[in-house]
Amino acid sequence: MAVGALVGLILGMIGGALGWPSIDEILVYAFFIIGFFTFVGGIFKWIFRL
């Protein structure tokens, strides 16, 4: 487990220096997109139920 943390730390430092997007930014966008599609799907389900 400690080895995985060290590898992640090294990769994170290299990625930050090279300008890669962090995993947090990727996850935020992924959850935003999933939430948006869920919201739109809920609206359509509510409209067609009427």
C-alpha cells in the first residue's frame, strides 16, 4: 500500500510538472456529465408521464 502511494505521488508530481489534468478535475467533469444526463432524463420521464 505504501508502495502504491509512493508511485502515485511520483506520477502526480511528474504529471503536474507536465501539465496533465489531475484525477480530481477528470472526476468532477465525469460526475457533472452523469448528473446532467440523469437530470435531463428525469425531466423527460416526468414530461412523458403527464
